[in-house]
Amino acid sequence: MLKYKLNVLDVFEVKEHYIEGTKEVHIHTVILNEDGSDFYQGTTAVRFNTHGIYPQLDTLKGIFEDKNSFMDFVSYLRRYIKQQVRYL
């Protein structure tokens, strides 16, 4: 089982988006293997607005080889941002 450590780096409003109030969050992401060794370290992005929370797939490409791990991480990102939305 992979472990995730996330830290919000930057939040800014997306001006050219068709839904007003859309914001993008850049997150420093560290993914660890079961033994504690680094699996991935880098920056991922998530956009959110009144309609939902959307991880940016272009920042997630190439991290995972299997679909289950990818979907687990995407759902973890959504839960993490959902808890932070009112503060961002």
C-alpha cells in the first residue's frame, strides 16, 4: 500500500476558465512505498470550483502503471482538497 504526503504550495484563480471562481492548487506530492522508500516526488495540480474538484491529469501522467493505484491517488487528492476548500 502506498502512502501519500501532500502539501499545498500555491493557489491562484484561473482567469481564462469559463466557470467564474475556478481556482488551481499546486501540491507538493510525496508518494512512499510500504518500506518507506520514495516512489514519486513532484508537483501535482488540482482545479476546483462550485461544480467540483478536478485533478489535472496532465500532472499525474506517468506516475502510476496500474489503474487501481491511479484511481486510489485521484480519490485521495479529491478528499484532501475537499477538506481544504474553505481555507483556499
